[in-house]
Amino acid sequence: MTEVLSQDEIDQLLTAISSGEVSTEEPTAQVDQRKIKIYDFKRPDKFSKDQIRTVSIMHETFARQTTTALSSQLRSLAHVHVASVDQLTYEEFIRSIPNPTTIAVINMDPLKGSAILEIDPSVTFAIIDRLFGGQGEGAKFTRELTDIEASVIEGIIVRILGNLREAWATVIDLRPRLGQIETNPQFAQIVPPSEMVVLVTLETKVGEVEGMMNFCIPYLTIEPIIPKLSAQYVYSSMRRGTTTENLSLLRDRLAGIEIALVAEVGSIDITMRDVLTLRAGDIIRLQNVRVSDPMMLKIGDRRKFLCRPGVVGNKIAVQVLKKLEDIEQAEFEELVADEGEEA
């Protein structure tokens, strides 16, 4: 209900305005300080912030390993690091990359579907130039790869995929394989244009040439392991460390490592003057060693077994007698003496 002013109240109000006690300016409207985020219901987010952060952490490991691999293979300074991790539609990704470019279609076994590793042409030609004996200069103009250049860059991509497997090991035993290499983005339609993807952008520098590598993973491919893409799961997997899967992986890698196995007859301390005067036919008498004493078998620098020399067929060999495990020097000497008496 509107309140009606009396004549006295009107007079008082007019007096106040005349004296300046009441401002006649209109009140300013308050500015709304709330931040409004635009949300497109046609393109809903399918990855949470925690999942995006986990993908970023995984590929930071991938970037470090790729930096080492490229530097050693190119014999040049290389640097790779994660610039951003975003979610967008596959159509937006295809439109954002140049044509021609280097597009590797990756089979993501045991996950269904494929992913894409796109390498900027400047980085591609810098790598090729370096491997062909050049200084690692990028191309002055963009063009498609020749058959020889495609074969060379294929070897680089295969090596990079090995680093990708290690980076994903805390989430899944990924076995990425190179399917094919394309140069036209329109020929690399692995999912519908409206499908959401997660895009890992890697800033790459080879020598003085800088460019981008993009790793595009469709949501349909990564969907089965979405629950595992959390920082808590990844860190707990890293703490466990001794799972059957990890142990089998360690065994496979250790099985192929070469290590020195040395049968040591004995030792003696002599001066450098005596070493310089040694000639063919000279005899060096070892300290505290008899012909019947067993020899020491070393693995690397560690004493591991007592052995006896012999022959197998036409080859010199040793027979393992006893295993040594963390024994003191005195015990070792006593054991050697006992073996000599038995012989």
C-alpha cells in the first residue's frame, strides 16, 4: 500500500533538498559480482577435474621418458612437457591441426578403439633432418612425407609408444601398437565428429625447433578405465608396487639384462714399477693361493659362489661348489682353507 505524505512532511522534504541535506541523484544499481560459467548441453563434460588431473600426471611421466628417448636417439637436446589437458569434440581436434601433418593411429590394446598421436610438421622434419645427419632444422614449407621419411618417423613413434606403456602402467597394462600413419586429418576418422575426446598437448623442442605433439584419446576408448583415473587410485597403485602384474613385468625386463660373471683366481699387490717391467713369460706368484684352492665366482662386483676350474668339451668352465651369502671376510678365508684341505 502506498503511503501518502502530509503537508508538513512535504515541506520538510523540500527544505532538506534546498539545503543539500538530501541528494537528488538517482541511486546506482549494484553490479552483480557472480561469475557465470557457460555450459553447452549439446557438448556435456565427460571427464571430471580429478580425472583430467590424473591424465596430466600420467603424461608428465610420459613426457620425461620421451625427452630422454629423443635426446639419446637424436644425439641432440630435446625437451617435451605437458602444456595442457583438455576435453573437446573430435571435430574440434581435427580442425585445430594442420594439413598435411603426421598422424599416427594407435591401437590401444586391451582397450577397444584407437587413439591418435599427432606430431607438428616442424618437429617431424627436425627429427628426420637430425637422423639423416643434418643439424635438426625444420621444414621451410609443409609437404607430405616420402616413403623413406615415413619409415624413419615410424621407428621414432614405435619407440615413443614404449614410453606410453610405462606411463599408463599404474592404471592398466596398455599395449599400444602403431596402426598406420596418415598426413590428411580427414582420413583419420576414428570416432564420430561429435564424440568427446581428451586431448593431451605436449610442447616439444628438438634443438632450436619448437612445435606440438597432440595425443587424442576418445571417451569411448578410455571409458572402461574411467573409475581408475583418480589420483587416489594411481597413488595407491604406486604404493602397492609388488603386484603380480608388476613382478612379471620386472622379471621380463631383468631377464634380458647382461651382467659380468668373473671367476677370480687370486690377487696380489705390486708396485707400478713392477707392472711396467712385466714381459711375456714372467711368473707372478699370488698371495695365499694354492693350486687346489677353490676360485671365487663374482657376479658384477659381488662375491657370490666358490667354484673349481675345469673343461666342458672344448671350452674352459667352472663348477659351482658353494653359495656365499653375506659372510664376513674371516669366514670366507676359513671356508677357502677348508676346501683346500678337503681337496
